[in-house]
Amino acid sequence: MTPAIKIAEKARVYFNLFEYEHDSNAHSFGLEAAEFLASQYNVIPEQVFKTLVVETSGKELVVAIICVKEKLSMKNLAKAIGVKKAKMATEENVLRSTGYVLGGVSPLGQKNRLKTVIDETAKQFDVVYVSAGKRGLEIALSPKDLIELTNAREANIIAV
């Protein structure tokens, strides 16, 4: 059981877990999850979200949650959190701050609770899918619960 699952259980929110065999040759962890969910459960890829960790110009780490098919707009994210610039965090900083490896970073149950921004498109779905804390494990829950559990702010953070 991952810290993400423990957080969801403790909060008593409704969720489902979906496990699949992770392919170590997969180019994109998020797209791999989306393909599995689409083929096995008819989930549309727009409902599958990835968890990215970025570093701000002030050296603060921030979590961005966006659809796996989209690209993060560093400019929009920086604006949403009131900083000048943002860039992807190093793999070492991601592991150190969240306790999760790349491809298995969950927005829930992180070692250090980071400021979180979720793309506003998440609210259009009844259920979204995010990593449950390891590669090959997804958790499905309502966007409302995800926002509450992560204390996330909503913003348009995808690139156009």
C-alpha cells in the first residue's frame, strides 16, 4: 500500500485502484497508463492526469497536475503561483521531496506536502486518474476530492 492510497483511505473518499504491468521501455509513463485504462476500461485519455514537479525561480518545488496528453506551460504555471519563472525539477529533487520515483509520482501522500496546481480541465470530469504512488498503479477519484486532498488551486496551466 502506497502513501497515496493511505491518504485516500484516511480521508474516506471514494476511489478505485487500477494496476497494470509497467513496461520499462515505455517512453511516457502517463501515456502508458492512459493506453492501459483506455484499452481495459474505456477511459478517455483526457481523464488521465500526470503529476509533474517543477522548481520556481525562488527555488520552491511545486506540483503541477495536467492531462497526460498535454504539455505544461511554465509561463502559465509561474503566473498561477505568482513567480517569475519555473522549470522542471531534477529527478533527485523529485525523489527527495515527494518520496516517489519519476513515473510513479502521486499528488497524494508526498513526503513533503508541496504547493499544488491542477489544470482547470480536471473539473469537467466526474472522475480523474492519477498515479497512486508507483509505476503501474493508478487511482481514480473525483477532481473535487483530489483538489481538497492536495489543497490545490485550479488554473489554466497547459501549453496551447
